[in-house]
Amino acid sequence: MPGASLTFAAAPDLADAAGNYGITSASRIHFTVAQTGGGGGIAGDFGKFSGSFRIDRNDVGRSTVEFTLYPASVKTGEKRVEDFLKSSAVFDTANYSTVTFRSTNVKQTGPDTAAVEGTLTARGTSRKERFSVTLLDWNRGSIAFNIRGNIHRSPYGMDVGTPIYSNVVEFDMNIKGQRR
């Protein structure tokens, strides 16, 4: 949604945006893993995910995010790559059907930006991770954010292919929420 940026200050009042939101299927969860030497790397999306977030009326720092993605829904446009990502070498979807994120800290960093820290759990391993959030659009019933973050694969036991493929997974997500 380039060009659709709207700041918190432009909203009638932060209290108006406060509330509980469900993440809608119109959201996009995109990732890339670079390849050494400028090769093509791996890029894809997750087709199945769920979650919710709450914007606290009185203190943005008390807001919360809960998110689940289903690795079996990974799409790269190449069945061979998708099957490999679902295998025990990477997501191990036979034993771990979800990847979850639960926020532990939200900090507003600008009029339309925030940093969200929380616990990411993948393949039975939980670690603290951080994402940058930018407000894209807002109205009384819905809200949209761009969320970016870099996750290292190795702590989660998904470092197969390094150093040919980067240890860093770059996430670029457009999340749309509908007020509940």
C-alpha cells in the first residue's frame, strides 16, 4: 500500500483506534532468504495465519499482539522448494504445525511507527524477537500496518543451507485488522 500512509496524529484520536482487532485473510506474510553471491535466494508467502491485537486506549505500551502462522501453507511458486521448507530440515511441519508470536513490549517510536518485541516460538524453541511497525491506513472499523523484521534461522534449528543461503529471514508483512 505505498502512498497510503496515514499517521496516528491524523487519526481523530488514538482512543478512537483503540480496541480489539482480528487479523484478516487480506493480510500478506512475505519472507525472503538471500543467497550468497547474488543468486536468486528464496522468497515466499504464508497462506494460512491467524491472530489478534489490542491497541490500549490509555497507553500504547500496554498494547498486545498474538499471531500464529501455519508453515504447511508456505508458497514459493516451486513445489520442490515448498516441500523442502515443510520437511524436517526446515519447518518440520509433521511435528510442528505452527509458529507463534506473543508480544511482551510495544513502544511507539514515532507518530506512525512502533517497535514490537515478543516471544517467537518455532520448532519448539522460543526466543525474543523484534519487529518494526508502520501504520499504513486507519478508519473506524479497520487498520493496516506494515511489519518488518529479521529473524536468524540457526537458533530455531533451521540453518540448513548456510552459508550458501543467508542465516537471516527477512519478513515484510502487510497486516490488516478488523475491529471486533
